[in-house]
Amino acid sequence: MSMAIHGKTIVGKNKVLLGCKNILCVNPEHLVSGNEARFWCKVQKLSQANGGCWIWIASETTDGYGHFDGYRAHIYSWELAYGPIKSDIAFVCHQCDNPRCVNPSHLFLGTAKDNSQDMVNKGRSASGENQGAAKLTEIKVSEIRKLYATGKYTQRQLAAQFAVDQKAIWSILTGKTWKQVP
């Protein structure tokens, strides 16, 4: 069975929804059915005052991203809005840093490097003491710099005192690591 609503053919027992979710809307372009209707039923649109995210309220992956029909929900949303992603190395990244957000205007395409750089720029990367393998703290790094500045200690002596290798001390002193510590 199929029917036409405002020139759009609706096949079978598919739900028909207004994609914009405005109950007063009469725009036929906003009618959606099938998988698209199923998708938008699972989205809660927050107001601009609350960040403007469109929150996926159905199933999610173990890392907190929405999940829909074998896709991450934000990728599905991107493809609904802008079409298929042309490159298999592209990432659909969040400007809002909310993994459950599917608002296409909060998403952008990027490479793995772009995604990592975005994480670093926003201060979400593990660094310093927050990194799981860190052997030093910011206090110890500051102490290392102060002790070395006295001229009384070599890098090897500091490495032995703080139980790290000499290269770690060199990286601290040259600013390669622990840049955030004065």
C-alpha cells in the first residue's frame, strides 16, 4: 500500500512525521517517513538557551555515542543533512563535544588528525598528571626545573632522584613536555 501526501509517496505502514517537530508546520518538505522518521523520533531538540544540541535519546555505544541501524547516530544525521561522506578516512566531529548530539550544525568533517587536534585545542586530551602513564606531578616537574636552574644538578642526577630516565628530564627542561607547568 502506498499513498501520497503533498506529492511525497509514502510506502507501506511507514510512520509519517514532521522532521522539524513543529506541530503547526504545514511545509510538505518537512514530512519524513521510513528510517528517517524512525531516526527523528529518537531525538530531543534542546533550545538554543540550552546549547542547541539535538540529543539522541535511544541506544548508545559503549563510548557514549548514539547508535542507529548500525551507524553512530551523529554520522547518520550528517548523511541525512549533507549526503554520504565521500572519504572513508573522514571523521564526523562534534563542535559541541557532546557525543549524543546529532544536530548537523554542530558537526563537521575532519581527518583523524583534525579530530585529535580539536580535542587538544579544547583541553580534552590526557596530558600531564591526567595521563594514565604519568610518573610525575606538576609539583615535581616544577621542582625539577627549579633544581636544574640552580646549576647544582645534572639531568642524570635529577632522573635518578625522580625515578625517570634522563630523556624525560631533558624533555621537561626543553619544554617538549609539561608545557603547562611554569
